[in-house]
Amino acid sequence: MMQPKDAISLKKLLELVKQELQQPAFCGCWISAEISEIRENANGHCYLELVEKDNSGRMIVAKSKASIWNNTYRMLKPYFEQTAKQRLAAGLKVLVNVSVSFHELYGFNLVIQDIDPTYTIGDLAKKREETINRIKSDGVFDMNHDLRLPLLVQRIAVISSATAAGYGDFSDQISNNNRGYVFYTKLFPAIMQGDNAHKSVIEALDRICLHEEKFDAVAIIRGGGATTDMLAFDDYELASCVAQFPLPVISGIGHERDESVVDLVANTRCKTPTAVAAFLIERAMLAEETLNSESAMLTDLVTRRLTNEKLRMNNVESALSRSAKLHLKQEEASLMQKQTRLALGAKSMKEHKKRELADLTFKLENNLRKNFERQKHNLELLESLVNMASPEFMLRRGYSLTLINGKVLKSAKEIKNGDEITTLLIDGNLTSEINNIKLKK
């Protein structure tokens, strides 16, 4: 049994450890680690917790406190942020030059003296590329791209933070557009940065999926920020969910320098929330121009058809008139010949032939008049039918034209409860929501 006189004090033991840790091997060495915690104090010092994880990325196998003293931190922080285009934050992998510090009271600590931002850039780029390749290997990378985005997108499910400035800008621009277009937007609130951002956005997408039929598209928007704030949008689970979402997704995540993986798999990518609003307004303008163009084409087609039919009937009328006159001249010549041959005949025969001629003339004129009137009536009937077939004529008679999703509604079987329909009247449009459908038996 060891005697007390052989024991050493705790302080002596820790001094021996300190002496060992002051060896040159523990001064100025480069180590790679992940930042799990980071904070600055009022004196300008930066305190971190560095960890190392196993190959799965889930289990921590090593952990240490670290510090960057204020005189060093004032230089390293702007250098890192300017080079890496992001701020130092939890979740980043870093390559740092450290010296080991050990104090009998305060324990083990790593003092950071330098940092290599290119290592962090390379690690983030590697993770991003791995995520992209994984989604491509899943065969879902282009699924949302291939969805047809309606020309007129009026019903938009919006994923954003309710208090974000970007969401406010989006709402203001789309609600107060100078064309007076009406859009229906529904906010599905989500956390848009931090460790739980990707889970929050996925949960919002799940809620939208429960009401898929009520929306034309989904807009994921947030304002700009540091690249670190955007790491959630490079997450595999979130990007895969967006790629496979059944509605077209429009991203407006607000970082113009780089595209996130969510940007790459979304149906449409806009640079900012206000750019998303501008994109939707522009599509509404294009839809309006298309509708006006098609209406003008239809009017022009009916007008040209009516003009051609009138011209054809005029030609028929002229041809019938010429034919009648020619026939009359031929008949007159024939009768004159017969009159010459029969001049020596009896007076009664002459009178009989005159009456026959008069009867024939009357019949020809009567037939010609009837034929002309019949053709004229057909022309008027055709003109009336053409006019009656025009949408404007039907609207003026009190009828209306019902559209759903920009298309003419022909059957009650084409709609369902909850659908919005647009009713065109002669003096305006009505927008209605279907809540009761009765089919004829």
C-alpha cells in the first residue's frame, strides 16, 4: 500500500502535465475540426468549442475548448469572412493553427493563432457537390424542373419567416402591383436559417402538400445573408423534398453570389423575394397579352369569314343576273325568229305566242326574284349565325362564359368543390369558389 509520503499534490501533477504540453510539438500545429459552439464577449475575445466526428458524421470522438484573443480575432475574422464569403459559425469545418495552453485552474485550451479559409471553402463545396450527385443518382434532380408552371400563377403557397423583411417586400410588391392583378397568397411560416431551418422548411412543404389542389405553385423566399445562413438550402433532405414536390417550386432565397442546391432543383430560380413577385406579375402580364391576342385573332377570323361570304354571295348574284339577261336575250332572239316565220299566220296564233312569251317572261323574272331572295336570305342567315356565334354577342344577350384555369368550362364534371372559376360578363368578370355541384341525371 502506497504511503502518503510517496503521493504528490494535484497542483504538482498538473504542473508536470503543463510542462509536457509546453513542448515545441504542441506549439503552432495545424489541426482540422468542426466548430460546434462560438461566441464573442464584450472584450472582443472569441471562445469556441471544437469537435471531431466519426465517419458517419453523427458521433463526436474528440472535443476541446479554444480561444482567439481579441488582438488576433480582429485580424482573423475579416480575413476569413472576406475570403470565404461567410462568417465563422457553428457547423463549419475549419483548419486552424493552434498552440496548446494548460492552466492548473482553468484546464486545457487551444489558442488559435491563424486560420485557412480555403479549407472551409473546399469542405462546403465538397459537401454541396456530394449532395448534388446524390440527388442526381436518386433520379429526382429534374423532377420539379419538368413540371409545367401555369402561364397564370395566381394561387401561391409561400414559405418564409412571417417577420422577415424579404417576405414583407414580396407581399407589398405583389399586392400593390401597378397592373391591378389579384394574387392569392398563403403563408406557411418556417425558420429560414440555423440548424433547424431545413427541417422547418420540409415541415412547411408537408403542410402545403395536404392542400396541393388549392395552389398553382410554391414560393420559398428569404432575404439575403451570409453564406453560412444559407447552408440549410444545401441540405440533402430539403433539396430532395423540393425536387420531388408535386407543385412547381419558385425559389427566391436572396443570395446572388451562389446558387444553393434548392435553387438548382427548383422549377424556377429568382434572385430575391422581390424578383419572385416581379416574375409572377410578368407572367400575369403575358397571360393577359396572350388572351387579348387570341381574342383579337378570333374577331379578325370572324370578320374575314363574313367578308368572304358577302363577296361570294355578291359574285353569285352577279353571275345569276348575267345568266338571266343572256337567257332572256336568247329567248327574245328565238321568238323574233319564230315571229318572222309565223308572221303570215293567224292573228290568234300571234296573240297566243305573245301571251306565251309574257308568261315565260313573268315566270323567269319571278324565278329569278325568288332565287335572289332565297340567296339573300341564306346570306343574312349565315351572317346572323356568325354574329350569334361570337362571344360578345352571347355576352350581350345575357349569357356568360365560365373559365377555370384560363380554359372554357364545358361540363360540371370538369370542376370540383374548392375550385375557383371566372365568369365573363359583358361588363366585367366574376371570380367564384365552387362549394356545391349538382349533375344532371
